[in-house]
Amino acid sequence: MSRLITGLALATGLFTTASAFAVEISISCSALGKEYEICKQGVDAWAQKTGNTVKIVSTPNSATERLALYQQLLAAGAGDIDVFQIDVVWTGILADHLQDLTAKAGGGIGSHLPAMAETSQVNGKLLAMPWFADAGLLYYRQDLLDKYKRPVPQTWGDLTETARIIQEGERKDGKGDFWGYVWQGRAYEGLTTNALEWIASYGGGTIIDEKGEITIENPKAAEALKTAAGWVGTITPEGVLNYTEEEARGVFQAGNAAFMRNWPYAWALAQGADSTIKGKVGIAPLPKGGADGRHAGTLGGQLLAVSKYSKNADAAIDLVMYLTGEEEQKRRAIEGSFNPTIVALYGDADIAKVNPFIGDLADVFSNAVARPATVTGQNYNRVSTEFFNTVHQVLSKRALPEEALNRLDRDLKRIKRNGWQ
């Protein structure tokens, strides 16, 4: 009888020391693209290793809506979520509610991309661990560039012209719903990242500079917004004004657009077995704002943070360290094209075999344009909201760029009245 009991205990895992003190950890994982699936595989592996269980909490795909949910939960001191997946610009906003991970990480943060490591810290405290890096990229249909004998666009002017030529040609061939260029135009954080890329590429600054000075009202920023507004209804569908990442990807992956602006996650999906455009897609830096402009991709990416209100903080921190570790980041890069934050992985042969562009992205991330989150601290969300709402008005032809930027300048000065922090 004792042997039978022992056998049953071993079979169910109840006899192991690891599970004797098993707890349940909850984690918020985005469902954007393959994120939920890849996240679940990672947390399941950790759960099997430790004997703990993990509950994944679904959150909105919209970054703006997700932040609002997080703020509501944390302000109430709720322990519903132990581990939060957060955007790189949220660390300062949520800092008061996050565990300090400095002691647990040891010197591990030094192996990560410097820009990602910086976004994880506030006032010398490590409040999150870098999970994957992002920067805005240009996706293009190589087969259509070959068909119309056009090179990969180097400037926004080049893109506008090439998109128009391909769109007109494809529509003449019977594809009436074909468009030249799709991107993220809804009034949300994604529009902030798109518009910052346009403005920075023209030399129009980053909304607010590193010293905290508001710089958005300038001719080059106005020119960038005028250019983008000109796309809507011509090479870009008017519906783009309600697009997030997935709506843009849906159009592009269905074979109905020549170009797309999106994050690196879209690569694995575009190359999936069920993708209409498998084997026909290329990736390049986003175009420059003219010959004297620059390639500018907004720095994105996600971090993992532990709530101060977690009832199982030690286990939650252990989960974070596992998910952000080298082995798991390598798996995520291979299976989901999530770009590592650990520098050494950019030279990994296994990752390069699956994602041949990966070696070029280390430079893209190192030179990416940062949103003004560090300098504005807890005011960043207000700054971004004012910015993307202003841009949306210009894109929807409800305001001229110069007038809109003048109003935005006044609104940002009101927010700054008592300082940013």
C-alpha cells in the first residue's frame, strides 16, 4: 500500500519538494500576433520546472487601453496580476507600484541592449527586466518591386511614388482593394510611435528634448505631418485612421498592400505556412525625410515587472528571470521572431538561420528614436495622449499641421507648468 501511495504521489507531482509549496502566479501577456501562444509556452515550461501554476490574464491589444487597465488595478492595490508585461515607456509611470528587482538580477542587466536596460530603471532602481526589443520597420513586397522595377524606398518621397505606381498597376489588374501603404493611424500610443518616426526622420525632433524643453512646434515637424496626411485616401485607406498593428498586418498579409509599417513580430506571421505573402516579403529601415533626413524607427519593446501587491513575489520574480533569460529569449526569437534584448543573441547562428535579418537589427535598436518618457516621467501618458490626438486631427483633415502643432505646444506647456516629474 505504501508503494502505491508513493507511486501516485510521484505521478501527480505532489511528492516533490518543488511543488510542496506550489503557488499560482498570474501574468498579463499580450495577444498581439503570436504573443499569447509564445508566452504560454514559456510560462508552461517554468510551471513544469518549478511545480507552480501560472494563470495568463488577457489584456487589450491597444497599448493605451492596457495601460489604463494596469493603472486602475495598481491604484487600487489589487493583487490580481503578479507579473505585468509593460511597454518600455511605462516604467516611470508605474514605478510606485513595482518591485525593485536589483538584488535578484545581480549583474544580469549588463548583458542587455543599453537602451532597453535604461528603460527598465528609475532613479537607480531596476523595476523591470527587458523581455524583447522592438523598433518600427518597413515591410515591402519584393515580388511587386521586381514586377514594377522599383528599388526599396530610401525616402518618404520615394515610398509615396512607388506605392502609387504599384497601387495603380495592381488595381488595373483587377485588385480593386489594393493599397500602397498601411500603418497604424488610430488615436492611441501606436500613432505616437508612427508620428514620432515621421517627425524625427525629417529632423523635427522628438516632441520634447532630453533637457525637458518642448520642441514640437517647428517647420520640419509640420512638413512630416503634412506628408503623412497626404497619404490618407490616396495610397493609404481612410480606414487607417482606426488601424492598430493587427489591422495593418491583416491588410498586408492578405496581399492587399505593397508596404507596411509594423514591429518585427509581423515577420514570423508573414512567413507562416498560411500566409498569402510567404516568401515575398522584405524588411528595411523606415524611409528618411528627404535626402538630408535620417532613418528613424521608434524604440519599442516590452519589459516584465512584478507588482508590489503580489502575494507571491519571490515566485513571481523567479518567473520574470526565467522568461527574460537567455535560453527563453533565444526560443522566442526562433519561434516568434521576437527580438532579443540580450546582446550576445544577435550573433546566434540558430536565430540567424530562421530570421536572417536579425543581425542587422542590433544597430536599428541601438539607433532607435526614444519617446520622451524618461524626461516626462509620470506625465508621459498625458504628453502622448495630447500628441496622438493632435496628429489624428491632422491626418483626418480636421486641422492644419501648423495650427495643430501650435495648440499642442500650448497644451504641453500647461502640463509642464509645475515641472515634468
